[in-house]
Amino acid sequence: MLKGAIFSLHDVLAKAGPIDADLFTETVKLLRYLKSRNVEPVFISNRVWTVTYKDGSPSKSFKEVLEAQLGPVSYYIGGQNGMPYKPYAAATAHILADKDWTSREVIYVGNTDSDMRTAQNGNILFVNVVWHGEGSPYGFQFESPLDVARFVDCLCVGLNSWFWTIEDSPLRVYALAPFSTLSSQYLQAHAYSASAWATAKDGAGDAAFWGRLLAARVYFSGLVDEIDYITAYPGHSPDSKPTVIAEALNIFGQSLRARYIPDLLLRHSKATKSQTARAAGSSVGIDNQLSTIMLNPNPLKGLGGDTYKSFPVRKHKTVLLVDDFCTEGNSSKQVVRLSKRRVPKSSASVG
């Protein structure tokens, strides 16, 4: 999966002025950890960085300082040796070609708006590190080198595939993990399931973790290359709260130019929950979903964005639809039906 990490220098490894020795030591630990997991850190800059010493010792290039800690490193400077300047897409393309990597085998670690644009132009997941201060509001933010190491360890090199998939066009479903707090088969996953439930249903879990997990799986699996829009399946009531990972989906969409549309699907009437019906000794069918949900003809452009003047999803476009739990699959069946329908021209119920 992950083979390389492209590190910007400015406000990531260092900043102008005195070096924070403790923070630099922690950053070097991160770089060494990446190498131990066979993830090569490489470095990108638009200019030469020089380290000067108060004791009068000879100045060194930042590359020399890094190599004293890590051994030989790949160091790319815009305008030198055929290296294009960032934020052009050619900058990351040059590195990928030099290393024989694909964009789905790399993350971009940066801080500034220029870094964000470099990652976005290269179609690479932007890891926004803010330990020297916030430089850009975009991308998943990481507070410390240790936070990045955990992300890489748990979500970038520790997971190899989806738990299960259904690929029966036009229905394609990808599950992150099993959910069970009772089954002995998944007893070890109890805490994992409990966290998912607490996050989705009670707002008490770790929404940042689940958002990062979803983004990492979609990105590293290559599924991201097929996605034009992202949305979430609505709750069972018209006044249900938005998904707790809405912010994460919005960030992911911004990072990779797949617009997040929070209200593409609307619940116009209350639907019966499958688990509620089952507990009462009854069941619900696809009509429970079909008669209570609709396509929104004028949805929002991301969180807090303006309203589309016309329905944005055109023919031959792909929407990533995120749902929290799959009980009987009725939501998925409804989505297949909606995908075959024409764009709504009013707020009337589709179905």
C-alpha cells in the first residue's frame, strides 16, 4: 500500500528562525519510523534551506542535517535537476516517476496553502501537520509527529482490504469492518464495534478516527479515482442530525476534488428502523425506504456552501454514498433505484 511520504520543509520539518530541538527530534523519530515500515520519506522544496549555528560552526544545507540523522535521502528542489516547482502537478509527478510510485502509494505531508495545492494538483492525499501552527485550513490535521505515525501505522500500512464487498453493477458496496457486539465470531472486534456505534448513534465516539479510516480505505484502494461526488445516507427522520463524519467527508472531498454534497438525499417522511421492527417481531421492506426518501434538486456545495442552482450529478458521474450500518440492505436497494431515476424537478417524493 503506502510506499512513500513526500515531506515539505517549510513549517513541517523546520521553520525560519531558531529550531525547536525537541520537536525536530520527534520529527526525526517519525522519519525513522517510516523507514522501518518500508515507507520512504522524500523531501520537496522550492528553495535551498540552510542551517546556521550560533557557536560559529560552518553552515550546512538542510539536506546535510537530515542525512546526518537518516543516511542518504532523496531531496527535490524546484528548478534543480529537472525538478518542477510546486504547486504544479508536474512537481509530484516528477517524484512519482523518479521513484516508480503511483499516486495511491504516497501521501503528501505539508502545512501551507501551497502544500495543499501541490497535493491536490497531484491527486495525492494531503496530511496537514500543524505542530508549527496552522498554515492551511484544508486536509486532515495532525497535531504531532506521533499522530502522523499512528495514522500511518493503523490506517495506511496496517489495513490491506475491505472487510467484504459486493460488486454487482450498478450496486457496489464496500464494508469497513464487521459490526457485532454479540457474535462470538467477532468477539475481539467488540470494542471496535462499540466505538462505531457510539460514534454514529450517540456522538460519543471518535469521529475523527472513523473519518480518517474511511478516507484512507477509499484512497489507498484506488476507489477514489472513480468518485466525482460524496454524500451520506440520511437518518430515519426528516429532523435527524447530519452524519458525525460530515466534516471528515468534506475535508476528504476538498483534498481530492470530489465535491461533498451533504444533502443530496433527503428524508421527507419518517422511516421505520430495521432493528426496531425486528425487535418488535416484524420486518420492513424496500418500500419503507422508497416512500420516505428523495433526491434533492438543489443541494448544498459542501458544508456551509451555496446551493446548486440545478441538480449537479449528471449522467456517467459516480457518487460515493456513506452509510453507518447495513442491517438488511434496504438502503442500498433504494440507492440502486434512485440511481436509475431522472433528476427531480421539484420537491415531490421520488417513488
